[in-house]
Amino acid sequence: MKQTVTFSLIAAAILAAGCSDNKPSNSLFEKTINRHAEKQGVCVPLVLNVQNPRSAENFAQTPIGTAEIKLAEKDAQGNEINRTALKQLRILEKEDFYEHTEESIPAAFGSEEKTKVLVYRLTEKGEKQTRVRNKMPHFCIGHQKVNKINWYTEPSPSNGMTVSRVSYEAKFVPEKWIGNLLKAGGNEKLPFDEIRAQTATLVKTSDGWKDIRELR
């Protein structure tokens, strides 16, 4: 009899703990928003200025996240070119976003002389870091993180769901490599550095609270 009572008390304690883990609170909602924000990432268009080795005036803006990027180290006259773009690509290669091989192309149309070209191909890790928006690759350079929960509304029914509106302050957490990439391109300022006020709608599901954006 004593053993049965003990087991009943343990079961009740487990159920109570489960309920309390799902009870609205600043810490619970902070974890919920952070989980979505980390998966979503902050992704922006980043471009490399790539010079054609056959023309000193022919530059192409190539987005980071492009599946294949070709560029030469020297032009047809033997002058070094693409030093900035190469420096940036080496940083991305070190982070395993790109890998490179080499090939040769004619130095000029109809010429038998060859120019070495480096071919950088996006890796599987690089593909996961890329989001395509309006046909333009955006590269993820960090994520948002809740700095403080300002307030949240009492959970209430809406369209068959239990929801809560949350106001919070978010800060940008950059990837460790982005500072080096920006410096290599001659820009040391991060694109996001201030704390911003934002709102989110959280939904209670059978699997706990989720940001409504996760369900879309």
C-alpha cells in the first residue's frame, strides 16, 4: 500500500512539472522566440566584385551564395586582379562554405595562351547558409536573440488556437567570421548593431509553445 501511494505521488509530481514547464513565463517565451530566430537567421545580400581577366573595365557583382564562382588571379597582361574577392572567398572556404578547384581558359579570344582560373563551388554547409529571395542569394551572417521580454498578453483563444502576443527587445548576434569578411572587403561596420523592439505571436501546441512563424 505504501509503495502504491509513493508511485502515485511521483506520477503526480511528474505531471505537475510537465504543466509548469509549459506555463507562460518570460523565460519560456524567450526560449521559444530564440529557437525560431536561430533557425531563421539574419540573411542579407552580400556581393563580390569580380573582374574579368580579359577586360580591366569589366566587373561583375557576384552574390555570395552563388553555386559556382569563377575568377582569375591575373589578367591577360599578368597584372594581379581580384585580390579583395579572393581574400573574401578564402575566408568563406576556411569556414567550409566554399571549396575550390582550378582550370585554365584562353587569355584572350583566339589566343593559345592560358590564364589560370579559380572555381569556387558552394558546399552543402554553404547551401544551408543561403536563402534565395526574389531570385537573389542572401547569405546568413548571424541571428537575433532576445535581450529582454517587455510584456506578453494572457493566453486566449483565437481561431481555434491558444495564443499570446509578446513584445520583446532583440539584439543581433553575428557569426564569428563575418567581421573578418567585412574587413577583407574594406568595411568594418556590422549591418545590424542596435537593440530593436519587436513583437511575436506565440501559439500553444501539443508540442509546447511555438512562434506562429514556425507553423507557416
